[in-house]
Amino acid sequence: MIKIAVDAMGADNGVKPIIDGVKQALLHKDIFIYLVGNSEQIHPHLNSKDFGNLASQVGVVHCDDYIRMEEQASSAAKRKDSSIYIATEMLKNQEVDALISAGHSGATMSLATLRLGRIKGVSRPAICTMMPTTSGKLSLVLDAGANTDCKPEFLRDFALMGYEYSKYVLENTNPSVGLLANGEEDTKGNELTKEAFKLLKTYGFFKGNVEGNDIFNGSVDVIVCDGYTGNVSLKVSEGVASSVMHLLKTSIKESYIAMFGAFLLKSVFKKMKQTIDYAEYGGAPLLGVNGNVIISHGKSNARAIECAIYQAIKTIDSQIVQIIEKSFENRE
């Protein structure tokens, strides 16, 4: 049976959305979840009638400490009684098959790198986030925030890891990879992307430079960039999606005709909301470390945690860590 450690502490909305998401996942998957955190906050939700018999598929690993969002990520290495440290150790010791956290992302990345270690040959781990496209497929953007300052070699490694994830987890037969720049021409970009272009052009999967709109039009499966650019792109995308939905709702409420039209198109709007809702993608895998780690948004709701668990299961079943490890061995 698959076992997953879920860091129950540190998310913006407390433990309830975490536990609600776990419950929903357990209704659909035969797995075992370890909730790592303060048992006094966790047990009341597990003992409720609402949770029922599913509690037999949950274990609670108590700890009093957790890393607050306003704290430095570097403190996590010394906080051995914190929820994320204990959860990471469980993965390191192979007590679980994956780790999910909606807590301090910096602490999760730092501990995963320090305690699990990098896959041999990987220069830096990368956060790999999924984005919706007009083609109906998902595109991958990495790095989405783990490495704000990058060397060209880092971007090459991100491309290799993104290609493997797209192929074996998202099941794209022949994934294409693009390098995010300010134009499609080979000469575009800053010094980093120009040097990275030289390293990537020898790979058959490399399409060349792509622009921001290519993240969403499905022209490539994987978009590679430094963590600063990737994180800004992600946050801008979330803001645009939220603003579009808000403007639609506001405009519809201003007209009875629009309200009637919206009623007729209710299923269309529902599908659109699901497509652009970050919760549907659960979280972002941290690629390049020796373990399956999923980093979820701090404001994750129950649906986001549920989907993060499904995503963790897919990474486990695909054996993506071993695939990346083999890929880098072959490169050498």
C-alpha cells in the first residue's frame, strides 16, 4: 500500500483544509496517510462523524513545532522537532513513499535538498508547476521558484527533468521543450538564456526559444526558465485568472440578460473555472531530489490537497525519481 506523509502544519488556513483534502482522497484511493503535526489540532477532525471509518487509514505523528511562513527557511535544518523536518525524515528513511506540504515552501525545498540529497548529476532541484493550455494538455514550467539565480547548466538540467516528467508522468509521447525568452529568434534573450540555448540546441526535444504566451497555447510541453522568472510568471498567471473570473461575475450581475445567458452556460463556466483553478493541479513536484516531494500552495483548499495526493501517487507509480536518475547517468 502506498504511504504518504502530509505536513499538516503551516498552511494559511490551518489544519482543516488539509484533513478535508485527505478525507476526499481516501474516499477514492486505497492508501495510507500520515498526518504530521500537532495532534491536539488534528484529532478533533479525525474523530468527527464526518470522517467515519476512514480514520483507520490515517496515522498521526505528533510534533509541537512547525516553520511559520514569516520565518527564515534556513532555520528548518536546526528544527528537528518541526513537522516538515519529521515528515522529510520519514521519506528519507523510506517509511513513506512521498511527502506533501502546503507549509513553508522554502523550508520544504531546503530540507528536501539537505536531507534527501540531490540525484547524482543534477546541479539544482527545480519546482515543476503545471499550467493549463488552450490545446487541453498541461504544460510544465520549471523552475517555478527554487532557484532565483541560475547558471546555464541549471537550465539544461531543468529541461532534462521536465522532459522526463512530461513523458512518464503526464504521458506525452514525444515532449517538446522551449526556453523562455523575450522572442522566438535564436538571438533573443539575456546572457543566461543565450548560453543555455547553446547547451540545449544539441538535444532532439529542444524546440528553441519561446515567449510567455507559449506557456498557455500548447505549442510546447515544457517551458524552462530561471526560478525568479518562473515564479513571477506563475503569480501573474494566477492573478490574471482570478481577475478574469471576478470581471466575468461582476459583468454578469450588472445585466439580467447576461445573468440569463450565464445560467444557460453554467456548465461552460464551471469547466472554465476548473481549468484555470490552481487547486485542480494540487501542487508542484520538486524534481531533482532523491524522493517524491510535492509542494502545495500555502492557501491550498481541500480540493488542492486532494489533487496533490493524486499527483503524489502518479509520481510514485511512474518511478520518476529513478527515471531521472537513469537519465542523468546516461548523460554522463
